[in-house]
Amino acid sequence: MEAGLSAKALSALCGWHPAKTSRIENVQASPSNEDIRVWCRACGADEQSPDIIAAARTADSMYLEWRRTHRTGMRRAQEGVVPLYERTRLFRVYCSTVVPGLVQTPGYAAALMSSITNFQGTPDDVTDAVAARMARSHVIREGDHRFSLIVEESVLYFRVGDAEVMADQLDYLLAVMALPSVSIGVIPAAAERTVWPLEAFNMYDDEQVFVELLTAAVTVTSPSEIADYGRAFSELARMAVHGSAARTLIAAAIATVR
């Protein structure tokens, strides 16, 4: 043990029988939140208990393969996040490869979901999944929510769908920027990097972070990791341009597909 305590000494400090310590150490029993707090306190590591509790409670669900999530299609995954969307007040979203789902058009979403379904070899329910994605995006225009979205400039040029789909999508970005609750920032390709391009992630208040990988989704609930993503997002937002400067970059991208 890093604290230099024997199992007997640790048990005494925790006020429980050594057999309990042994069961927890050997993964024969799951500690309660209070057990974790007591253990950390005994080891002089009170500050680590929130992260350990979060990890213990989400160990089974923090890493989910897309093929498992989409085993019956993509619609259920779209509908499953509705409660989270409705209770979140501040959305912070960073995307380095595609337009954020919250502001996708039906055509763009359909083209993207079709390519994902083909790649994963999962059931094709794209039409229903697109409808569910559009329905869950009602939070953009309804309720007490704020949205801070950051994309790399390259996202504006990656062709998802045909030219008409891309032009419509970029036009929609310009339109949604006018909403008082929405801030869209674009990191110019020529920007001096203080944070490297990252995997796409969505922050829901300070409750959790949803990270999208090629083969799986990772849900982060550890307070220290959430804080790290918050710092990264702040730095990415600092590198981005907003307002008229962002509109200029989007307009330039539109000109290339029309």
C-alpha cells in the first residue's frame, strides 16, 4: 500500500474487521461510498475519495463499444441521452472531425449515420435515428440551456454527404449562431496550438464528459478528469475565433461547395 499500512493496521484505523479489508482488496466485496471515504481518510488521502467513488460507481458503464451500443441500431442511443440533455444547463462541445450532433441538419446526420452503420455493420435504422437526433436537439431552442460549441476549421471542409448537404449544414451553422443561447467557435487551421487537436468530447455541466473514440464511447465522471477536460475546453475556446470572424470562416467553406 502506498500509505505504508499493513492490512491489520488499516483495518484498525477504519474500525472494521481485517476480513473486510481482505475482501475489498481481493475484489470479493464492493465497498460502499462511505467505506471508500473511510479507507482514504485512514491512508491520509481524503482528496482522492471523490475520484475513487466515481470510478467505482461507473466501472461497468464508462467504456461501451459502439457495436454493443448500436446492436439494435442507432435510434435507442439517440433517445437514451434525452434526460441528460434536458437537465443539463451548460453544454460544452468540442469536435475535431464532424459538426456537433446538436447542430446537425437531417441531411448531414443521415449521411454521417449511414457511414457509421456501414462501418460498424450494425442494423440500419438511420431514418429513425435521424428523427430521434433532431427531436433531442429541441433543447437548442427550448428551456434554460446554454451551448458553447468549438470545432476545428477542418470540420467545415470534411465532406459528409454531397455538396448540397454540406452547403445546407454550413448555412445552418450560420443561422444557429444567431440564437442568444448558442456560441460557436472555430479554431483556424493556422492558429498557434497550445492544445493539440483532441478526440471529440461533450461536457454536460460538471456532471460528466462523453468522449467519442473510433470503437467506443467513454463516460468520464471522475471530478479531477472532468476538471482536466474543462481546462482543455477553455484553452480550445481561447484559440477559436467567434462572432464575425467565425462567420467569415464558415462563409469561406460554403463558397467551396457552391
